Amino acid sequence: MLLHFQPEGSRLFKRINFMMGFFLVIFTLLLSRLFYYQIVRGEDLTAQVVRMRSQSVALREFPRGEILDRNQCSLTQNTGYYSLYCRPQAIPPRQGSRQSGMLELAAWTAEQLEGGDKQEIFRLLSQASARGNLLIKLHSGLSSAEVMRLQAVPHPALEIVPQLKRYRQDGFLAHVIGYVSADGVDGQAGLEKSYNQILQKGGARLEILAMHDARGQSIPGINLKIKAEAQEKNALGLTIDTRVQELVENIMNASIAKGAVVVMDVHSKEIMAMVSRPTYNQYRVKEYLSDLQSPLMNRALSSYYPGSLFKIVVSTAVTEENLVMAGEKFVCHGRYVFNDDLAINCWKEEGHGELSFEQALARSCNPTFISIGLRLGKNQLLQYVDKLHLTSTELIGMSGQQRDSYVRIDPGDAALANACLGQKGVMLTPLQIASLLATVADNGYWAPPRIVKYTLDESGERQDLTAQSGEQVISSGTAKKVQSMLEAVVTEGTGQSARLSEVGIAGKTATSQTGRIKGNDEEVLNTWFAGYLPTDEPRWVIVVLAEEGKSGAEDCAPVFKEIARGMLVINP
């Protein structure tokens, strides 16, 4: 028998190969696990660690969904301010006592703040320390002077943190947006109330993070971190253009103390701006409840006597019905006499003399329009009120919020005459006037106005707001005739103060009685100018209302002109 002996070196070589293979397998397994945790689940695990080792505080005042303008610019949660936060566990003890350290910090902090309360600050610090809170807010809305004082002598336990307020302090778009309850939970007015179910589900998407160790102690040397999360959901998309809204609000602030402006796209019927004055601060609503100026009232959706603006309705109806012959002349002697006891005056005491139908609108002649209105008759006039959807309260996104509008005409010629002049029996909102002008400018095509375009639910799914389709309510020929007459108002009539050199303007002035008397025995008047531009290719309707004014030509036409010029700059 032959015996074969394996060299010792060969066996060693096999052992080495085995060990290398073994370690290679172990290394491969470790590498795969690292890949899994670092790459596949990296973000998730990191988030878990952050949650386990951090305390977060929302930096948005109200954790609600956003309201966006037509260009996706936020109309809420976009106003910056600074708050003072403290990390109680980072307060250095004094004389071996943490309480002494908190007392010292409370006293120093109170000195830096305007009207700072040392006892209240100490109470907050003690409470937070007892609960183990990593963060506590000591003060909100720091002034620039307070920020400078706090930054001059930095304290290791204090942090100045930028935050976002939901509303602007100047009442920007307040009547449209509305406001929420003090706790930020429920909408109380405007879109905040109408879309509370959607907006209420929106969460804060900007947070401050304070890191801690395994024992829950603040980690020295690690600053607070701001976490931002982009999230397009639980939101409203409006037709409002922030640039146009800013333009109109600034002009109103300088020109009209009480009144309203509506800017509407002629063809889409979208509201680009809606302004009511006086406005209000959405954080101080209670202060306005007993205010005699009624700043909480949205005047753009409130009813007024439209005065001579209603002559546009009469002009449209008699043109469509062919009740005025070509070249027909009328004579104004300064008043329309019904009988010995009753007459209605023209604003021009001496009268306009002989004039055409077109001139009567341009010069806003009351007796001529009484004659024309009586020719039309009550029933036909009311039919055109319906055809033009004049008293419709539909506003897509805010339906039902226009108040108390109506056209009711009592029996008798005098009642019909007053209605034709936009006085007793006729109450319309600035938005309804804007809709009327848009119908005329759009060659007789009516569609309901729109202020909300879409909603985004909690999954981010978009839902467009739709309504009944529009309709041709008057013929294109009638619309073009009325357009020509409104152009004449500006070129040669009462609306000349609205003229622009850049483009053609069409519109109508109005001065309406209110029935109220001032202390000097003068009657309180409301004044209007409603028009559109450019005349060759109409794009925008602008309606201006001023309460307690002198005349539409003096109070409102110049405001219209300034807004129109600004519109041409924004949207050339």
C-alpha cells in the first residue's frame, strides 16, 4: 500500500482560501445591508432619527391650507416677523442653581423687550423646564429695536427665529380672504369660512427643530434648524392677481376712504381685484364690530342705488327693441313734468336743449331717459333685467355673498321714471355693475363672474370650479351700439376725466341719492364710474364706487384712470 502525504503548505493554502471566502461573504452581506439602510431606506430612517432626537415647533401662525393668487403666489402665510425662543436646558445655572439662572435670564430678557414682564417670562421658563420642553416661545412679533438689543449680547439659550403670519397687518384682501377664530381652527368670514373644510386640513409646512440626546437633554453647540417642506395640497387657487390688487389698494388708500373697486377680465369674467374701504386688521376683528364706518362690510358685494349707471340697461333694452329711430331728437328743458304736483329735475338746471339718444347718454340727461324708459315700459325693462342677469348673486367661489340687490318697480309712471334713473326700486352691487359692463364689452356675451378657480384636496388632487356656461343675452349689434355710446361719454360727455392718451376708454359716470342728510343740510351722495378698456379690443372692466362723494366725474373717473394706466403697465 502506498501512502500519499499532502504537503503542509497546501493545507494551509486551502484554509486561507476558506477564510477569505468566508470573510468575503460576510463583507458582501454587510455591504448589502449598508446599501439597504443607506440608499433604499436612507431618507426614511433619517427622518425617524430626527423625530426621535428632536422637538419640532410649527413656525406658521395657523396650520391651515394656503390661498393662492392666479400666478400661484401665496396670499396667506407670507408675512414675515420674528419671535424669541428659549432652550430652557441650555440656561447656565447661577450659584449652582438652575432656578437662579432662569431668574437672571428672565430679568435680562424683560429689559430687552418693550413692556417685558419678568415674572411672566420666569413662569414660562419654569413651566417648560418642569415639562422637559426643549423649546419655549417667550415673545412674538419682535420690533426691529428689540431684535437689535437681543443680538447685541447673544445668549446661548435664546434664539431669534423668523416666522410667518397668515395675514398682512394692512388688511390686504381682507374682505375676500376673511379671517379665522382666535385659535386658528375655524374660518369665520370670507373664503376662510366658505372653504373651512379644505383649509382646516392643511398642516404647517415650516418647522423649527431642537435636537436632544438619548437622555432628552439639549445638545450643546447644535443650533436650531429650520425645516421646510414643499407641499401643494389643501389649497385654494383664486383669479385674483396680486399685482393688480396691490395697485388698486394703494390707489384706494390715497383717494377713497369709503367705497369699492372691482376689476374684471372682460372675456373670462375672472375677478382680478376686489377692494373695499375701509379695510380692517384680521387680528383685531372685535375692535370693528361696533365701528360706525362698518369696515367689516365688503362694499364690493353690497347693494347701492346705481344712479345713472342704470341708463346702460335702459339703453341696451331700447336699442335691442328698436324703440328709438335713427336721427330722432329729444328736448330737455331741465325737468320732466308728470303733472302739476310732480316733476323730476335734470342735473343740469337749465336743461340740455335738443339732443340725440346718443348725446343723452353722453351727457346723462334725466328727462330724455325718462321719456325713453316710459316708451320701453315696466314689463319690458324687467325682462331685460332678467336677460342681462343683472341681479344674479352668482360669484363662482363665493356664491350667495352679494347682498340685498333687486329691481322692483311700483305701479305708475313716476316709479318707472325713478327706476330708469337708477334710484328708488333699484339696488345693485359694484360686482353686478362690473358684470353688466363685461357683457356689453364682450359683444353681448354673459357668463357668471369667477373668483375661485380650483381647490386642492389633501392628496393634492385639483378640482376646478365650474358653473353653467355663458350665453348670448343681447345681440352683438346692440352691444356694439351701446359700446359706441359709452365711448362718447368719455370723449365728449360727463366722463372726460377718465380719458387716457394711450388707449380708448368707454364708461359711464353716476351720482346717486341716498336719502340721508349731512349736518349742513346737504344730501349724502354716492358716486360711480364704471367702464372698460381698451375700446378697440376690450380686456378689463373697472368699477369704482365712492360713498359720500360729490360726483362720479370728480371722485371716481380719475381713480378709474389711474387704475387703468397701472393695468397697462402690469399687463402691456
